[in-house]
Amino acid sequence: MNTPAIVARNLTRRFGTFTAVDHISFEVQSGEVFGFLGANGAGKTTAIRMLTGLLAPSEGEATVAGYDIRTAADRVRERIGYMSQRFSLYDDLTVRENIRLYGGIYGLQDDEIARRSEVMLGELEFTPPVTAMVRALPLGWKQKLAFSVALLHQPAVVFLDEPTGGVDPITRRQFWELIYRAAAKGTTVFVTTHYLDEAEYCDRLSIMVDGKVAALGTPAALKAEFSVASLDDVFVTLARGTASSGERSP
Amino acid sequence: MSARPALLAFMRKEVRHLLRDRQTLAILLLLPIAQLLLFGFAVRTDIHAVRVAVVAPASDAASAALRTRFANSGRFQLLPAVPHADSLESLLRRGQLDVGVVLPPRLADRLTAGEATRVLVVSDAIDPNTGTTMQTYAIAILRDWQDALGAARGAVRIETRLRMRFNPTLESVNLFVPGLIALILTMVTSLMTAISLSREKERGTFEVLLVSPLHPWQIIVGKVLPYLALAMANVVSVLLAAWLVFHVPFQGSVSLLLSASMLFALVGLAFGVLIAAITNSQLAAMLAALGGTMLPNTMLSGLIFPVTSMPLPLQLLTNIVPARWFIEIVRGIMLKGVGLSVLWPQLLILSVMLAVLLTLAIRRTNVRLA
């Protein structure tokens, strides 16, 4: 438990002459809720893809759950969960079939899947029948279910790529309660978001600007560093800094 | 962690997708049989009721015998005798006649004297294929007629020899069934895998699979096997229908035919996976799969146009069309009854194609998401 859940050292990814992620370094501790913020095109998605093994880094190194993403990608994959902004369950399968699919992919036996899904659905207070088609569920339930399914194999680290896009504020609140519950059990949560009020919920944040980590710290520390009252202002200050450097159109 | 339950869980999901979409499944199961019936009944290159007229300057026993042969052949509709060859031209022009047979003057004398008997066959060749076919029918009847005359009199010269082996009744359905199997296999395999894989890419579920411990080969195998089963069900149903409805002859080994079909289906499946790996949307994948398989498989496979009558560059191009080799295999097995000793080069070519496509497909999927 002493090794950090995620370590990135000078992690870099270039596409041709464009550097999407430019020597970023950070550490995320076990059980931490780590917010990963940045404007569109700042390099968040590229960074998360490297950490989840979807993309090879051009330079630098990183470990996730103690394993090198370059040399032990298989080990990393067994120990992470992933939920993207795009809905990750299958619409034409039932709730139970989806759970069994993901459990099976991660090598769980059927009885183990049945046991865990019962616990999971209980904790979710999931009311729709498990034989319901996922397409028939309300969006809020779909998102919460997708998150729980991503945790079914009890990963050390879960990556959430804008998990609350398009859901109502009440569901977002409930979703964050799930995140806290997972973190309390020791799961490290790496989450990207557009909502700055959500960023306040994170233990620590990093804000990416133009492929670099422009700010890193607790929400309170960041506000103090930039002498502003809200994270909104931190974000705007950083964004304005970029605009004045002339690299981005206003 | 063992690979087996993961693969099984994934395949179970694929089978569910397939079974749950009832409409698509029904189309996939019934369309091939409908296609066979359409091809078998509607698309025929053999011709019936060819209108024929015999020009006989004098009426005698020999010309009467010829007229009877035409009338009883089942292929021809005999028109009243035409006294002079000059009137054939206008009948043909007006489309009232398909074939004219002109007998020489003094037919009876010539036959008795054992002189060479020249018979002119004029056919309406506005459609060259039809024209050739009708001419072939007429020549066959003339030959029979001469044989009969020769047997009765002796010393009648037979000038035309035409042998039609393997498909003596010239039933075009026999030629279409092999091509149809190729067409159906291509559709089910390439098109359906390409669509199903690119749908996962489009919806974002593919990302989740790639992040999971599933290996790319497991994803591909899991995608491919259910469709392979469906494709084989189609092969069996089309063969049964061809046999029961059209009495297509079945000369060779059934197990060799099924093995070759499976090999060809795997080529199509690998092609579908490759297309899905390269394209970025369901629509693009569908169009690429259609364009990349349907067109060459119908035009360049020998299904409709014989490979030997194509210009050389196109003939060379047919070498990389899997269906070309597969159709040769199926025609060989079904119509000629030949086996491995003759067909191994075609089977080898298909195996090499499969290896190349599969390698490319796994490699492209392995790149993960760029």
C-alpha cells in the first residue's frame, strides 16, 4: 500500500509534430480521488489512454497499480477498471447479462459473479429488474450501473473519463457518493470532468493546459496559490494565461 | 487468470447479440434461400421455346425427319416451313424467328450419292450469349439427325462435333449454385463482422474491451465464431434447397465441400475484421465491406462472366479475389466430382489468403486505438 497507485514520469505523446502530452509527471496515492482537469484538447484523453494501455507513450514512463504500462500492460489491464463518457454497457443485453459479461471477461467464475452482483446491486439500491434490457433503463441508472460494473472485479485503480456527462445534478450527486464509497474501500479513482463544482469533491486535482500539468494540488491549495475564491477562477486564470501567449484563438 | 472463461463470456455475449436481433437473424437465415430460388427460377441462361424455321427447297423424308426432331426437342418451337432462304432475313429482322436452318437443294439426291451435305444455321445473335446458345442447340439436333440418317443409309458425313461435358443438360442453375454459396458466405461473414465490430467502436464499448484483459485475438475469435456457425447453417440450407428444388447434381465429397466453405467463410470473416479495424464508422465499414466483396465477387469471380473471356489485366486481378478460387472448388466438387488431388492449389491459395488477412486484422486491432 506504500507504493503510489499511479506514477507518471515525463510521460509524453506526440502525433507527428504535435505534442499532445508534454512531459507530465505526477503521483496518485492509493485510495485517493484524483481529478484530472483541462480544456478540450489539452491532452487529458491522450494521457488517460496512455495510462490505460490504449496508446503507447512516445517518451517517459508510468506505472499503474505497481506495474509498468510499457512492459506489463497485461498486468495493468487486470488491475484497472474503466468507464468512458461514452456509455460502456450493451443496450441489447439485460442488466444481468452485462454483469456476467464483464465479470467473465475479468476471469471471475459464475458463482463469484452472482455473489458480487447481488452485493453490488444491493448497495446501489437498484430497483429495476435484472432481466430488464439496459436500453430500457433511465440514463441515471445506466451510468451508476456502468460504474459499479467497472468495479466488479475489484480493480486497484478505476479510470473515469467524464463519467457524469449529460446526467442531471441529482444523479451526479449520487454518482459522487458512489465514487467516495469506492475510495473509502481503497480503490483509487482517477476522474476527468468538465464540471468545476465536481472538482471540489476531489482530494487533489491537476489542471492540464496545452499538454502540460499547469497546476497540481488540493482544491484549497490551488485556490490559495492563485489567490481566488473558486476553482472556476483558477481555471479561467490558467486559460487566460494560454490565450495571451497567442497559441490559442480567444 | 485463465483465458478460457474470458473468451467464453465474450462469445456468449456475441451469440446473445445475434439471437436477440430477431429481424436481422431472420433475414440472414431466409435471404439465402430466397436468393437461390430467385437465381434458380429467374436468372437462367438456358433458353426455351426457340423459334426455328427449316428452309427445304423440296419436301422429302429427310427434311421431314429433321422438322420432327426440332418439334420434339422441347427446346424449339417449329414454325411453318419457309420455301426460300431469302425470306429468313426479314423474319429475323422483325423478331419473328430465332433460328433458321437452310437445307441444300437436291437433299435427297446428295444423301443418296454420299456427297457432303452443307447445312446453314442462321441465328438471331442480338444477344451474343443467347445466339451462341441457340446455335449450339440447333447444331446438336442436326448432329443427331445426321447420325440417324447415317445409321439408316451409311456414308453420311458428320462435320459438326460438339461435346458438352459435366453439364449435359446445360442447366444454368448448376452453374449458379456455387457462385451463390460464395455470395452468401461473403455477405454473412464480411459484412456482418465488419458491422458488428465497427458498431462497438462507434458506441465506445470497444474501448472498454481493449482496456480489459481480453487479448485482441480473443476479441476477434469471439466475434468470428458465432458468424461462422451462421454462415455454415446458410451453406447447408442452400445446398439442401438446391438439391431438393433444382435437383442440382452432387458428384463429389460433401465433407470436402463443407471444409472448403468453412475456409472461405474464415477468409471473409478475417476480411470483415480488417475492414472494421481500418474504418471509423459503421457506415464506412458497411460500404467498404460491400464494395470490397460484392463487386469483385460478382464481377471478377467467374460467377457471371467467365474469367477466360476477360481482358488480361482483369484476368490477373481475379487472382486476388477469393471467390474466384472458391467457385472453382465448388464447381469442381459438385459438378465434376473431383477431390483434393485436383483442387489442392485452390485450397492452398485460400489458406494463404486467410493467413495474410488474419495477420493484418490482428495487427490492426492490436494497434489498439490510435
